[in-house]
Amino acid sequence: MSRLFISRDSTALSLGAEQVAQALAQQTAGQNVEIVRNGSRGLYWLEPLLEVESPQGRVAYGPVQAEDVPSLLASGLLTGGRHPLYLGNIEDLAYFKHQDRLTFARVGLTDPVSIGDYLAHEGYRGLKNALALQPAEIVKHVTDSGLRGRGGAAFPTGIKWNTVLNAPADQKYIVCNADEGDSGTFSDRMIMEGDPFVLIEGMTIAGLAVGATQGYIYLRVEYPHARIALNQAIESAVKNGYLGENILDSGKTFNLEVRLGAGAYICGEETSLLESLEGKRGLVRFKPPLPAIVGLFGKPTVVNNVISLASAPIILDKGGEYYRDYGVGRSRGTLPLQLAGNIKYAGLFEAAFGMTLRELLYDFGGGSATGRPIRAVQVGGPLGAYLHESQFDTPLDYEAFAAIGAVLGHGGIVVHDDTVNMAEMARYAMEFCVEESCGKCTPCRIGSTRGVEVIDRIVDDIEKVKNTELLRDLCNTMTCGSLCAMGSMTPIPVLSSLNLFPEDFGLKTEA
């Protein structure tokens, strides 16, 4: 039998993968051919990517369109024949083979909703190890790994889990923040569509670690394909004894549900997410108390991002020290970096912390898609700093980014060439906050509205010096007075634009 692999990933589908799969099915009908709908390898400039198991190993072709299928079959596709779209083994390409694929080890390799495929590729080994440990021992492995939250705040995961473990309660919860709303980010979606079992396993391990018996995946409503994959995988996990009342005959219980988000960026903030999950309007809660003590329905709750939870299986499989050996300083393990915007080779690049931004942009991203110089890069979503070319040698490391007033966040990287107007980008940051603020606190709700107006006055050359001083003062108020990161971080892209690209505001030097 010949096995062909074509992605069910949202980006691949948007580029024509479904039409390619249909053409393959029609034109190989009656032959001994299996078409597997896998996740994406993350090399999006090559999607739709088609792979085949051949005598010389698994080889790839791309980007493939439906009209290419007849010539591919005529060239001997089913046995790995040569064709102008032939790429060879995708894992031999420099972009792929220089990655450290830990969390994404199976994505693009397996059928995402086949538990048999998952088990055949080291799946559920971490859970089996966890079942033989005491909760505190599981937490110690996670603590020893150095894993920090991959959702943006970079809070040590082991400390959060330990807090919930030691919080007395008759019920505890595991909540996965899958409301991936940052611009230029798609790693959470890729995991949920391409390897949902690794998230399910990670959440189950978290449940065992802290004594939680119920989990919820708060899923971005704009991710319908992830919802389908997650629900299929959850159903299979229950059927095969990996979820439910008696996990692998251990007597341990963990149940899991997918809940759709409210379509609001603010619900990516953990307390606003919990409010939404309880059926309320997504407003930010005051802290303390922390969700680890008083979380969902007033009970101790672990709230982690998709990548954080999906990192737990390999840590429990290979040990905390194994994971900790990747990375630098206090930034341990790997981070799935997402290259988007004006970049030649857009996609996902999972690497250990420590690589410089310049290496990523040029050695693997290939520079800008337009061929023009890269002028500015926003890292960490719409609330992240804009970085100037002089800062591109900064290592991809939480502390190194903090030292230059930037955030690494969720690992989203949006690239702009030298045609970008940074005053417009600063205005957009304020405008974004106007649109997405929950409205609970005045600095965020009113400050962002006034911020748009002040930037317009600066650009229109109305009392430029006075309004520049006013903008800085306003940003300080938002930073110090906002209830959550929505308002306190909005000044980051504004001030970085103002400080590093003053000429776009009509300023000769920093005001």
C-alpha cells in the first residue's frame, strides 16, 4: 500500500490542501492507496505539502495544487518519483533539520486523531510514568525542567502547579488557555490541529500533579478545525482508557471538555477567561486572590497555555533534566517561534532559547519577502515592542528581551520591511486597545482612546513637542494604573516606535 500525507492544517487548507486531497482520491481510486490527513510541518511557503512513503523513505513535494496531481502521478509519485516539485525528505531541509523539535516532534508526521499513531511515536509514555509517581514528584519534574509559561508571562510552571497542589479544596481544575489571539501566532493552533493528543496528555498529567479531576480547553472560536480535531481525539482517548473515571486502570480520574471562547482578545487574560468560562462577561478580576487559590468556580485552578501543557509529556517521559538541557540562563527548553508578516519563509521554527533574532530572520526566514531591508520586527503579539535593526542580535531569551524593554511572549514574530510607517503602527496599537479593552479600568478604557487622538495630533504637526510629552505621560499612566496587561502593555509598542523611529512622527531626535 502507498501512503500519501496531505495536511488538514488551517493554513494548508486555505492554500488549497483540500482540493489536492480530493484530486488525489479521485485519481487514485481503485488503487492500493491510503491518504492520511496529517498536521503541517510548519514550512508554510511549501504548503500544500504532499508527502509519500517511498522505497527511499518519506519524500515530499510542494507547493502542490490540484492541477499538479496528474503530472505527479505520471512521474511516479507513489514510489517517490522525480518531479519539478520534488523536495526530498523534508527533515533534511536546513529550515527543518536545525530545529529542536520537542513539543512539535509529531506534528506533520502522524495522523493527528489516530491514537495508534500517537502511541507508535512515543505518545502517552509521560502519562504512564506520571501514574507511577506521587503528585509532588510530578511537580518536581516540571519544576526541575525550568519550564515557564509559554503564553507570554513566562511564570515558572512548577511554582504554579505546586501552589494548586498545596491548596486545600474538594475540587480543582485544569484550564487550558487556547484563546490564541496575538497577531502572528499560530503554534497553539498547529498543536491542536496537528497533535491534539499531546495537549490532552499534558492536561491529564497536570490533573494528576495537582489533584484535579476536571479540565477545560477554552478554545478560540475562530478555530473550527482545532475544535473538530480536539473532540475526535478526546473521544478516542476516553474510548481507549486514557481519559475518564479509571485512567489505564489506575483508579485515577480526569475528564476533559472543549469550550468555545467569546471572540474577545481580553479573554486571553487568565481571569477574564475564567469569567467567560463561568458564563459571565469577560471582565478582568482583581488579583489577589490568584487563580491558583481561587480560580474557576472559586476553586484552585491551573491556567496554562497550550504549549506549556503540551510540553509536560516529554518532561515526564524523558525527565526534567532532559528538557532543562535545552536553552540558556533562566529560559529553559524550547520555544515554537512563529515567523509571519513580510518574511520570505514564513512558518514555525521550534528552537532552544538562545538563538539571535537576526539568525532566525535571515538564516532561516530568508529575509523579507519583498527583498527589501527589514526595518522593524514586532515580537510577542500586538502588545510587544517593535525592534529596530540595531537590536536584531538580541538572543531569544526572556531576560535578554526584558533588558531592552521588549517581551518574547508567545513567540510570534511579525516582520516589516523599510516601507512601514511606524507612527501608523503606534496608532494601531492604541486603536487595538480601544477595540479590545474590557472597559473595567479607566487607564485602559479612556487612555487608549486619548492615545489615538494624541498620536494623530503629533503626526498632523499640532503642538508636536507638547503632544509628544503628553503621549509619554499617558503611556506612563496606562503602564502603572491599568488593571491587567491589556492596558499596561499597550504603551510598549507605542513607546518603542516613538523612541526607535522618531522620524516617522516628524521628530528629528527622541523627544
